[in-house]
Amino acid sequence: MHNYALPTLSYTQNDQATVIAAGSWQVRALADPAQPGVMEKISATLRGVRKVDETHWNLSQIEALDYIGAQLLWNAWGKKRPARLTLAPQHETFFQRLEQTGTLQVKKVPQHRWYTLSAYLQFKMRMVDHVLGFITLIGQLVMDLGRFLRLPQRGPWKEISANTFHTGYQALGITALVGFLIGVVLSYLSAQQLHQFGGDIFLVNILGMSVIRELGPLLAAILVAGRSGSSITAQLGVMRVTEELDAMLVMGLPHGYRLIMPKVIALAISMPLLVVWTDAMALLGGMVAANAELGLSFKYFLRELPDAVPLANYWIGLGKGVVFGSLIALVACHFGLRIKPNTESLGAGTTISVVTAITVVILADAVFAIVFSGVGF
């Protein structure tokens, strides 16, 4: 048995329209399964009130009230207090809270369009900030390299060795697989076109020049940017989230000398070696495809390759490896140090780091193509 009075609502339309509410207007009484239909009757009566403002609402006989019952009446009033209302003093708080809530307005988020002046200025300021930060990072790297050359016996050799292992040795598998497949595809497509014009022997020239001078360094750099660059950014970002970077500064361990410089040196060492490895795998895939498509023997391919590709192209490819590796490490460290101590910034920073590193590598490759346009042909 319940120990509360059932909610009631009466509506009379004599000389003065009056609504009288009594009983318990709490959720347990309004939705009591032992008394089905109570809520439906009350709702139907509330909907039948014609003129809310001209009706006298007498709620003084309500024994108990909660926010569910108050909200039910509030909605029937059109979310505003009626002009003629009789209310028990202890129930005044419920409707005051509803009035205050009704006046709150959610602030609309301004929609910034990309072509507005403010959006353009914000984008420009962010770009300037990134450029200045990147230049500062390069300057700090130069100072750290000078310190390292003056006192090499006190340098971070363990960090350099560990980063060389992670960014170089552990990347051999993926670079070999992708390089071999690219060589197969490039050789197969080129062989089909050359065979139509009787230029089968020129496949060695096309494959050798394209792989050693352009595709090998660029392919290795893109793979390393996606693999090692993201790893570096995530590592520095996690150190920011866990406050390890702040702890290093408190202990007097500079970030540049212990974190950034070893990663740049490691990638500058491992990238040329990965370029040679990727070139070898791509040429091996090209030889396999050339033998299957045109019948060129491996011996012929290896004998003609040194004459088809001048030695300068090998040095250009190695130089690209050094530059690409250094740029990837700098970009990854730049965005890693800018990650804020939250997980959302960590994910966004890693993504933009990889995209920026790949873009910078392609821009640097375009500069190499322009500067060395007359070399190696």
C-alpha cells in the first residue's frame, strides 16, 4: 500500500475558470503502476485548459511536489508562470528554478569561414609560429652538434645507437617489401611499352635512373616518415602527457641534447643505408619482372646497370637520404614537443606530423631535382 495521496486535477469553467490540483505530485505517485491511467487523465485535463493566463491555478492543496510534477505543470503553462497562481510557499523553489533555467541560452559557436579575414590571420599566425619554432629547433640542433663535437666522449651514444636500431634496422622489412613490389610494377609496365618499339635493352636505363635517383630515396623517406616519424612524435607526446619532459628540465637535462639530436643523427645515418637497401630491393624486383616479361637475364641486367646509371646519381641518392632523414626527424620532434598534455592533442599532433613530414620530403625532392638537373645524365 502506498502512503501518499493520489494526484488529482479538476478544471471548472463557471464564471471564473479554475484549475485545482491536490494530492501528491511526485513521480512515484504520477507513475504508480498500481494506479494506471493517472498520468493520462492529468495530461488530458491540462490539454483541455483553453486560456492559461486567464485561468486561476490553485496549487495550494498539493501535499508533495518534485521537479517531475512541477515540470508537467510548467509545460502546460507554456513554460511561463500564469498571471493568476496560488502556490504553497514550500513549492515556490521548484518554479523559480524552472524560470531561471528557461532564461538560459546556449551560446552559438561562431562559424569561421576559411575566406574571412580573421580566419586568414589566424592561419597566417599559426604558420609563422610553426616556421619560427622550426627555425629555433634547427638553431638549437646546431648548438647541440657543436657541443657534441667538442666533447664526443660525453655525448648521448646510447640514445643514438637505440634510435638507429629502431629507425633503421627495424625498417628493413617494410622497405624491402615495398621496394621489391615497386620495382616489379615499374619494370613490368615499362617493359610493355618498350617492347612495342623494340627498345627492350633500354629497360635497364629507365629502371636504374628512376629507382636510384628518385624512387628509392623518396620511397624510403615516405615509409620512414610514416613509420619512424609518427613513432618519434608519439614518444615525445607521451613524455609531455606524463610530464617526463618537465622532469628532465628540472633535472637539468636539456631536451635538444638528449632527445632531438640523437634522433636527427640516427635518421641521418640510417636513411642513406635504407636508401641503398630500398634501391637494391627495387632493382631486384625489376630484374625479376624484366626476366619474366622480356627474357633479360640477371647477368645482363647487372652488367649494363653501371653504364646506364652514372656514379653521380648514387651520390645524389645518398645525399637525399641524409637530408630527408634529418628533415623527418626535425619535423617529428617539432610537432612532438608541441603536443599538449591530453590524448586528443596526441592523436592530432601525430597525424599532422606525418603529413607535414611527407610534404616536406616531397618539397625537398623537388629542390634536389632543380638544383641537380644537369648532374648525372
